[in-house]
Amino acid sequence: MLKKYFILKAYFLITSFSLLLLLPVSAWAQCSPATTGSNPYTVTFTTAGACTWTVPCGVTAVTVTCYGAGGAGGGARTTDRNGGGGGGGACVTVSNYAVAPGGQLSIVVGAGGTGVSASTGNTGGYSAVTYNSINFIKAIGGAGGQMASSSSTAGAGGAGGAIANNIPANQGFKGGNGGNSNPSTGSADQSGGGGGGAGTTAAGGNGGIVTAGSGGATGGGSGGAGVSTTSGVGSNGNPGNAYGGGGGGSTVYNSGSRAGANGANGAVVITYTQGACCTAPTVYSVTGGGSYCSGGSGMAVGLSGSQLGISYQLYRDGSAVGAAVAGTGSAISFGNQTVAGTYTVKSVANGTYCGADMNGSSVVSITPLPTPPSINTITNP
């Protein structure tokens, strides 16, 4: 009955999280972690769950690191059936991923696996980021440690989070495996240590009997140590450390049951360099143009409106024509244009406003004058 309860509980949690991922990004909560550093800036997400983050103004690329969560240690029960350590989470980095200011990044931070009394520990959640419906980075969590099937067998440690086949070398590292428990020797019960979480430059270390795996450099958390029990009802293992360390397994020496220790949460770290921020100007329409006779005064080209504090540059076939004209708050004119071509207008970027193309274009064409008729002179004989 107890086993059935935990199976149903795990199914409910997985199903609920899956349904959350199916919701549109607009339905997710907005992330608001603190930003650190001074251009480049770093923002770190450590709260398990899903949320969105808005790309700041002046940012066109981000470097993202995801840490998968650690698996929980295996549980233990009567008699001498000890748990293996949970696996550490993987770590993946994607550098200089193109984004646009105001765009939405969907953030998922994996939750550390939770220990289950007298059973296998839960797997750590994955951490991932999606932009424009593309899941461009994902780090897998570590598997939970198992409970020994008998007093004479070892409880297997959980596997460390793996690296997907499409991740280039040196962009991703595997989590450390959890350590196996030690079958009862009659003098002590010993559980497995959790595997270390992977870092940005190295894989997580494997756990051993009682011994925790080290965290990978840089950013990986060490696993939680297992325990050695010589009397009493046993002991829970030690929880994994951030980011992504696996939890230690538990022991039961005489009677009862225990849960393995929880794995550590994963994380998502975003680093970016911010350029100058500016406000988008109002877009007006290019006016005027038309055809005039050769030798005439040309055709007027203008803009349907303008903003104070912004200048506007006229272009003919992509090349600037004359000096920029300051906005007046109403329509402006660039005067008569006597050269045939397609005329467009762009606002000039300044410290407050961005440069932008105005809407549409005007075409000026020249109609040649008709050729005068020839006159034949007739001479009388």
C-alpha cells in the first residue's frame, strides 16, 4: 500500500509539471532574481520551477549555463537494507545565443530529487531554457539511489545526469554517479555517498561507500555523504549541495525505515553584455514623389509627421541625400528632389531614441521633353 502511494504521488507531480510546460509562456510567472556584476551582468535562477525572463534593452546575445538537479539517496528498511547515493546533475553551457531586447526566455530550474522512505530516491529534475519556442539548452538531473534488495546486496547508486549527443565537446559535462551502499558486514551498515554535480569545466566526481563525490569545477555542488551505522534504527544520509549534488543514501541497522537524503536543486545562470538602451521612435510615412518634365523643378519628398528631438535623414536608392532634417512635431519636407530614384527616410539614432526606418518610399521619375518636329524648307524654282 505504501509503495502504491508513492507511485501515485510521483505520477501526480510529474503530470502536474508536464501540464505546466504545456501552458503558453505568457501564463508563466515572471522571474525576478537579483542581477550581479557590472556589464557583463549575471542573473542566477535557483528557485525550482518554471518562469519567464525578459531580455533587457540593449542586449542581443546571452550566454546560458544550466545545472541539472541531484537525485535523492536511496531509502532503507529492516533489516540492513541500505540505500545507494543519488547521482549528480549534468551541466551544459551555450555561449552567445542570439536574442532580441524585450524577448521572453522561458526558464525551468530542476528540483532536487526527494528521498522516499524504504524505496528508491526520486530523480532530480532537468534545467532548461527556451527562446522563440526553441529549447536550445537542457541539463539532465541525476537518478535516485536504490534501496538494497536484501541485507547481502548493495543498494545501487543513481547514475549521474548524462549529456545529450548534440552537445559539442567542452560545452557539457556529466554528473557524478552515486556510490553503492555496503552490504551489511555485521559490524556496520553503510550507505552510498551522492555523486557530485557537474561544473562548467569538469564532470562531477563519483560517490563511494559513505564518501561523497566532489563537485565539478566551476559551479558543481558536492554530493551528500552517506552514513555508517553500528546500532539503533539507522540514519538518513546527508543532502546534496548546490548546484546539483546528489543526496546520500540512508541506513537502518535494526528495525524501521528511512528515506534517503534529498538532492540539491539545479540552476540556470545567464550572462550578458548590455549595449546602449534607446526608445523606439514613432514610425511615419514617406510622402510626395511623382513624375516631372525634364528641366522642371523636381518633386517634393517629405514625411507625414516627426518628433521633437529626432532628426530624419533622406536616402535615394540607399545613399544619403543632403543633411538630416530636425523633427518639428508635425510633417516635414526635404524639399524638391530633381534626381530620379526611390527615396526613403530613417530616423537618426541619438542618446535617447533608436534609429528606425520610416514607412514606405516615394519614387521620383523624369519625363523627357518631346522631340520637336522637323521642318522642311521648300525653295521656289
